[in-house]
Amino acid sequence: MTIVYEDRGDEAASEVPVRRIKFTINGQKKIAEVETRLLLSHLIRRGLGLTGTHMGCDTTNCGACTVLVDGRPVKSCTMLAVQADGHEISTVEGLATASELHPLQEGFKEEHGLQCGFCTPGMMMTAKALLDANPDPSEDDVRWALSGNLCRCTGYQNIVKSVLWAAGKLRSQSAG
Amino acid sequence: MSQALDEIKIGGLGASRKRVEDNRFIRGKGNYTDDITLPGMLHMEILRSPLAHARITSIDATRAWEIPGVHLVLTGEMMATRNLAWMPTLSYDTQAVLATDKVRFQGQEVACVIADDPYIAKDACEAIDVEYEPLPVIVNPVQAVADGAPVIRDDKENQAGNVIYDWEVGDAEGTERAFAQADMISKLKLHYPRSHPSPIECCGSIADFDRSTSKLTVYMTSQAPHIIRAAVALVAELPEHMIRIISPDIGGGFGNKVPVYPGYVCSILASILLERPVKWIEDKSGNLISTGFARDVYLDGEMALRSDGKILAVRMHTDADHGAFFSDAQPSKFKIGLMHSAFAAYDIPVAHLTARGTYSNKAPGGVAYRCSFRVTEAMFFQERMVQAAATDLGMDQAEFRRMNFVADDQFPHRTPFGFLTDSGQYGECLRVGLKAVGYEDFLRQKQEAKANGRLLGIGISTMTEPLGAGNSREYDILGIKMFDSAELRVHMTGKALLRTGAKSQGQGHETTWAQIVSHELGIPAEDVVVEEGDTDTAPFGMGTYASRSTPVAGAAVAMVSRKIRAKARKLAAHLLEVSEEDIEWELGRFYVRSAPDRGVTIQECAMAAYSNMPDGMEPGLENNAYYDPPNLTWPFAVYIVTVEVDPQTGVWDVLNMVAVDDCGVRINPMIVEGQIMGGLTEAYAMASMQFITFDAEGNCVGSNYMDYLLPTAWETPGFELHSEVVTPCPHHPIGAKGIGECAAVGGPAAFVNAVMDAISDTGVRNIDMPLLPDRVWEALTYRRDVSGAPPVRTDE
């Protein structure tokens, strides 16, 4: 994160500890110099400008900031950016290709799995980790997998349907 | 003759059209306040009070100023020099922006820091030294009115104690007479606990004052941007045309994002002082402990009954704990919102309500959390009282409701508190619900289960909610009448741009408003773009809360479309070379009555408005409409829940939940059902786990999601929705009623009634929400009522 300080003739500004990290985000290799206390979510949102990863609660509860780190869902508000050094991160912006939506994205629209949209990226990333591991989940499997992600609008029923819709489409794609 | 348009195919009224806004949200391309970055933007953080009631003896910000990257430290003293230390609330009280004399609740804003980076701003907040002298703390209305209670609002002249208002409505004498004639009087007392709407996105703003143009632009999380513009103009004394409020995408509101918060004001002042954009994004604790809460009302009432089950009269008293500042967001005329909508669904001749509001050392607010101004408390008390009365009479709870409902042919019906309910089929909704849940069968199962030591229960709740404030005769906020607006521009190719004074926070206006235009004009919904939330471009409106969008702004959309159609008719007459009287309308097309094959489409009329208008006609095809509703809309619903309670632990599980909602004509059934499911989940949340309480020191218990429990996908039960009962609203242009909040309003009592039914053998009359397992266990074990009221300090 680049920060320009007011020059007040002291050395305090140069004392901010920074570290260089290398990581991959949505398939692209990056190098960043970050304050060691910088949260991964802030690196993603402010450093990389990927604002699809939302900050809801700052305490690992709501899951709006969920991203995948080496394929596993992680709440990025509770991981330091420096811990991402050498790892592979996926965010909601990496779900779709230039021409095609990911079946989860289609599923959320088809089954009305979102209202205000704030929890949606985190929900989809958690769901992606589930479907990568379990292509044919039951309703309970989906509910359990999503139990770390809060939604205040939908009541979850349509979110669960959305994930099952995506699972069905992914299965038919891989069968086809 | 040409083929008539299929309204469902073009995305008109009744189409479960997929949402337009989803296209950006599913890609992570939403544009929420915190997603916006402006050149040169600084960041603001707020220092909050750790104490609930204390005198501030000193604030020393020296160390904060010394931190590199800090641009400004604001304190109450500095705000006071600009007459901004206090601001008016939406209920004619004042609220501290930054504390000057003392702090009055835990989490109150004491100072703020503006820095290059939010991390630096947070560091600097911690470097501000504030010395406090603790004062005695008040956390409930009993303490507030006790002898010798400290006066919380000693800043106000003529404020002797902690009472904010004493208010009443109804007929005291008539009610007295009816009670004297009663065969039986049934009583109930309960506390509707304090809750917080808690949208996942917290509040925030980016103020951007441009010295060169003198224009202030504020991006903010507001459900009512136009009211904010008015408030900023009046409070900050800035010229209104130089203020532009933009509400971008909002990550849920539920009433929490209606009021004006100190953070907004501070970011605006900081931007003016520094002449740079200043961003403030609240953290979750800040949101939970300082912004608009809901409920926190003690309700006490009684019902006069005839032995055959007829309700003769109702008497109610409410003690509302408003926190440190009376900042309820509600129509000015009513002190306790629309609490007096209680019992509107029942044919009760006479009633009387008294209400007292008091200050406490808790956060201010009293917002309409997914409800129309205290209707949630009203309906909860109504349905708990009705169940208590049925139990006292020994009558079946469904039958007792049915015999006291306002009948279908009694509408419009004047309620004992003066509302005029518009329409409904209450008995039919109940019949559908009972059939869906298998009422008789469940009662048998319950008896069988009892023989095996299992506790099953069934709870019914009904609700009718006054939605869509105004009319302007009775409803205003700070004197601004409650109407709403729409502006429609039809371009020459027949595509259109619609703007309204409402502001979606997930309700899907971009999708549904286009459907209304489509219904009125036959323009395919996909050809209509909807914009809201920018006060420089959208017409003035009161915003989106209290389920008022469809009843008011939605009506304005229909009315402006009709104005467009009226002009298009003149254009059609011109194009078809007949007189206007000879023209007929079908969806999307005008035709000559005597020769139906001769016609022009709405798109052809639009082109003519720019290229071939008759002599003397003003060019263009655009208009606006301000809609002042003649009455509130009155949806009705029946919610029925069955539960099983574990007698060993007090844990209860939902077996089934049936919802029958009659909200009149549904614009988009998919979206309506989504809103009902969301509301039912909040109802389940309030009944089972979600509440904010305080310890005797005024420490907020529920200041983060570790303590403030919200149901996840795992706990939330499944819901069975019924839409077969439809009573169109008689006074709304398309027959629609509000719906977004009904389930959150009516749902809680269904869950509570079900649990109370399951444990009815104990004789326990009430357990306050949330029905945590330990409370149910306590009721089962000790056979006593369980209160959830905050504790009163006893060690002194």
C-alpha cells in the first residue's frame, strides 16, 4: 500500500515496517509491499481495487469477505496480507470468464439467491469451495457449508437453491 | 388484427422477472459506499466512549496530532465553535454529534481523526486521552423514573427528569365502560427486547467539498437521500442546491440507514475544513452500539371479553426506552409510531392506549426495523394478547381469532384508534393457513406426543400493517409531508429512463419499477432503466423504509406512466388522423375503435413526440408525478408455526412454518416471496436469539457478531409460502400493498405462541424474547414467567 506522509522533519514515516510479498490473485502473479499489519481484505480491496470482496463485521463472523486461499475459503478480514505470501488467492472477480458466468453466478440470479448483494460474493466463494470438494451436496451439506456466512435479506432458502442449481449445472457440464 | 402483447413475456405486472441489479452483484461489481475511492481521499475514524454515563473532564489530542499522516482531530469543543456539536433528530429532539459536556451511552462519539489511511486514523484515535468522571447509569424505564434518578439530559432546559413524553390515543371513558361490562378480563405484560437491524454493510459516507464550485457531494449509505439533503441544508446552513447526496448500492438497510448519524456530519465538516474528500466507514461494533436500534418497549395490556369470546375493548400501556436522545425515525404526529395500529385486524368497538417514553444511557434510535414505525411491537402484543385471551376463555385459538376478525364486508373499517383499514379476507387467509399446516391433525399429534412426554406446540399469528405513509394530511417527518415521486423519460426509440424518490437497498426497484412501466405502457421492462438515490437527478422523495416504496413511489410510477400514455394518445390520434375520442388502448398500442387493424405502437408514438408532433404540441415524451396516497395500504397475513420443545434442555425446533400473505397485486412474485422469506428469518431471529441488552453499568451486550446472534443457513428453518389469497388494494393504482416487512412484523408472535402452547401445562404466561433455551428451561423447571428486561443494579 502506498502511503505518502506529511513531511514534518521527523523520521517516523520511514519507520513503518513493510514487507515485500509475492502472491497470485485470480491467476495473475503480483508483488506488493505491505505494512505487516495490513489485512488481506484491505490488500484485496484497496491495494488491488477488487471491491467485490466486502467487509461486513471485521470479526470473522459474517463471511462477506470470504475468498479462496489455495482453494480453501478464508475470511480475509482475519488474515494478514503477509500471510498470503506465496499463496494463490481467488475472489469473486475471478469466477466468470470474459464470455461466461460461473454456474454459481447464474444460479444466484436464477433462484433469486440475493437481494442487497452484499453477502453474495462471500456466499459464492464459500459455495465454490464446497462444490469443488463435493459436486453433489445435499441441502444439509449446503446449509452446513454456508453456516459461516450471514445474510440478512434472503432467509437463505433461495441461496441454498442457488447453490444446488449450480451443482446440477456443473455436474451436467462435466457429464456432457 | 395484430397480436396483443403478452404482459408476462414483456416483463410486466405479475412476471417473476429475473433481477436486473443481479448482473453487477454476482460479478462483484456492485458499487457500495466503501467501494468508492476519490482522488486525494482521506479517511476518518471515530473515538467512542467506553462508559455509558460520565462527565468529560478533559480531552487531550496532542499525541494524536503528532502522528504522521494525521490531518485533523475533531472534538466536541471544535464542533461547538461551528454550532455543530449538537444536531436535531427526526423526532424534534437534539443529539450530540461529538460529546462536549458528558457522554450519555456507551459508544457515543467523542472525537474523530482524519488521516491519510484508516489504520493511521485508528492509531490516532487511541492516542487521544479522554478523562471521564463516571455517573450513575440508567438502563431501563423503571430506573429512569425512580426517585433521585440522575437527569440524563441536563443539557436541555426545562427537562426535569427523564420522561420524554406522555401520550395517549383512543377513548379512555368508553374503554372504561366496556371493561365494566366484561365477563372476563385477560391481562398480559411483556418486554419486546431491544434489537438492531444490523445490515451486513455498516454505515458510511464520503464527503467531497469542492471549494471551486462550493458544491458538497456526499456518497452515503442512506435509505432516504433527499431527507438527508434537506437536513444538511438546515443543520449545516449550506444552500440546498449546492448539496448533492448520492446513495450508491446499499448493503441492506432495514431502517438502520434512515437517520442522520454523527459520522456523516463529521465527515462533511472535515471535508469542508480540509477541502479534500473524507471517507468514513463504520466498523461493526460502531454500527451495533451507536446507530439506530429498534423496539425496547415494555407493553402492558388487558382485554375485556364477553364469555362467548367476543372482544369488547382493549387497554394498552407502553413504556418505551428511547436511549439517550429521542431520535426515533417516525411521522411527527405520533410519539410511539404506529403502535396504535394494534388490534386493527379485529372488530373491537373501543380501545385506549397510553404511552410514555423515557431516556436511558443506551444508544438512541428507535428506527422502524423492517416495519412501519413500531407496528412490530403492536402486532406482537396483539397476537400474544389474543392467545392469552383465548387460553383464559378456554377457546380454540384459531376459532377465537376467526370470530373476532373484521369481516370481508366491513371494509373500509374504522379501527378503535382511528385508522381506516382498506380491504382484506382475513378469515380466508386463516382457513388457507390452517389447512396447509394440518391444524386438526396437529392438535391430535400434540395430544399423542404428550402421552409420550414430548412437548409439541402450535402458534398462530396474524398481522395487518399500515404501510405506505402518508397521506400528507397526517404524515410528515419534521414537517416534510410524506409523499413520493417518479419521473419518466421515454426516448424517441421507445426506450425509457425512470427515476424515483425511493431508494432500493435490496428490494429490487431496478427490476420492479420497470415492470410497472411495462404494465402501464407496454414498453418491455428490459427497455426501461431505473435510477434512484442521486438527489441531483432523482425527483424529491421520502425514501425507502416502512414498506412505503410500492405503496407510494410505485404508485407514482404508475401515475407518471399514465401521464405519458395520455400524451401518447394525442400523438396516436395525430398519426392515425382520427380524433382522440376514436382511439382505444391495448397494452403497448393505440388503435382506431372502428378499425382495430389501424394502430400505432407506443414506440411509434415516442418517435412522433420527437419527430412528428402535431402543431402546437410541446415536443418530447417525459413527465413526472408526485403521489400523495389517499390512505395507507393494509396487507394481511397469517403465520403458523409448529414446534417441539425439549423438556430437558428448553431447546426448541421448528417443525413447520406456513405463511399466508395477502399483499394485494404482486408486481414480481419471485421478489415478493424473497422478501417474505427474509422477513420470516428475521422473525425467527428475534424469537430465538437476536437481541441487544445491557448490563447494569450500561455496557452493551451484543456489540459484535460473537454476542449479537444472527441465524445462519444452518439454524434457519424452511418456510412454506402461500399466495392464493389476493385482495387488491382499492385505492392503489395497480392494487398493490406493501409486503417487505410483513413477515418480520407478524412472524415473531407465531414462534413465541408455538413455544408457549407447547409448555401451556406449566401455566406460564410469558417468556420474553428471545426464547433462549435457558429461558424456556427456567419456565419449564420453575413454572414461572421469565423476563428479559435488563438488570437493575442491586449492590448499592
